[in-house]
Amino acid sequence: MAVIEIENLTKDYGNKKGIFDVSFSVKEGEVVGFLGSNGAGKTTTIRHLMGFISPQKGRAQILNMDCFRNASCVQMKVGYLPGEIAFMDNMSGKEFIEFMAKMKKMKDLTYARELTEYLEIDTQVKIKKMSKGMKQKIGLIIAFMQNVPILILDEPTTGLDPIMQNKFVELIKREKDAGKTILMSSHIFEEVENTCDRVVMIKDGKIVADEDIHKIKNNRVKHYEITFSDIKSAENFQGLYSDSQRRENTVFLSLKNQVDELIKQLSRYEVQDIAVRNQTLEEVFLRYYKEEK
């Protein structure tokens, strides 16, 4: 069952800015990473889902409700973290959380207190004295505290240090295990790779890829760095792979599903060292951005 549905969504701001015929869906219990460079259309798409923008063409639905016409009902079912959060600086973090809870008609703040402890933040501090990372934690608490079935997060780890980024990944995994449906835009490829079931990529306002994360992992190439005992051996081996590169007695090459053949070739040489790494999601993303789909 699709919880989030976007079909031919279009908002043309002119000068090739906006989104154009954007279509994708998110199934119940699925975590989808929404990737794209700055200005690609991620936030515009998300703002349509939250009912802040009316589409010029197409539709956006959450739980079969039109996101614009039924915005207030949709927002009661969604925990939302905007890319830029509007704070009331004279409030403390605790006061702002309680203010937002009242707006959301929340009476039980138990989960908000659990999140406050988990994210290790002193909510008694005035927001105007908080760092970017502290403010982001407040935004996360507000997004998650309703304990609603859907989360839409726009760049959720902006300003967080690596330790907190790891804690966020664990939080997403916990919410996923609880059956939450999550759409998350991010520039942190490692967190997307560690949390998401699927990746949707947008470029110049158009969807250029919609791939299962496990398919991406299975199909990505491996990068090899092979050091031979002498330069002559390296030269001979390099001749077998036209796309390889060599620096003295070390050969660099990238292969997909050719491990058996590589081992047979290497058995003819004296190899001093070999290093292997998988293609990263960032490299996959950059390839899509360089190619026309």
C-alpha cells in the first residue's frame, strides 16, 4: 500500500526552476532517501507534500488525502522537519517544544522527554543561545514527538556532529522497526545507505533515478588497487584491462562481477598487496548526475 503518492507534480517558477512531472510513491513502512543537489527540487517537492504549495499540475497525496486541499488533516499524520526551521528565539527549547505540542494538540510529552534525553540536549537553554546543532536537535524532537505513522525530514542531520549523526541513524532504524513510513532528503550518503530501502534522485526538477538500495549495492563496481613485485609485471597486467591506470608497480581498476576472472589473471603474477573497496552511494549518485537517464 502506497502511503505517499506523487504523480506528475509540476511547479514551474521559470528559468528552468521548479519541479516537472515528478512521480514516485512511498509504501507503508518503507524508508526512502530523496537525493539531489541544492536547487534540484527536493524542498519544493516536500513543501507540496506538506500542503504549503498548490501544484500547477499533477497531485500529491498522503494516506489518500490531497496534500493541499486536506493540509490540516495530512499534517496531523506527519512528523515534519523543514530544511530551515523558524524558531522563537526568546523561548527556551523546552518552551518551544511545549508550544509546538500545544499547536499539534498533544497532551502526552513522554516521547518528547525520551528524545530530549536520547539526543543529549539541555532544553532549558534559550534558543537564541543555541548552536546550529542544538537547534537541529530541537527540530528533530518536534518532528518525532507526535509518534505519528509518517515522517518527512528535509536534511535532518544538518549541523549535527558525527556522534549525533550516528545516533540519528539508530533513531531512524528504531522508527522503521516500529513500522513508520519515512521520506528523508539528505546530503549524507552514508546515512542514506545505512537507513533507506530505496533512493529517489532528482536533477533539475526531474526524477532521474528510482532504485532499490539493495540493487544499487549488488550492482555497484569494486575498486581495486593492486601492487605487484615489479613494474614489468604491473605493465603486463595493465595491458589486460584497457580502463585500468598504473602508478609505478601499482595498478588501479574498477570491475563489476568479474572477481573470478581477476583472481585467475593475478595467479600468474607475484602480488605484494591488494586493496578493495566498493563503489560508494555518492559515486553512484554522481554518475547519475553526469549521465542523462
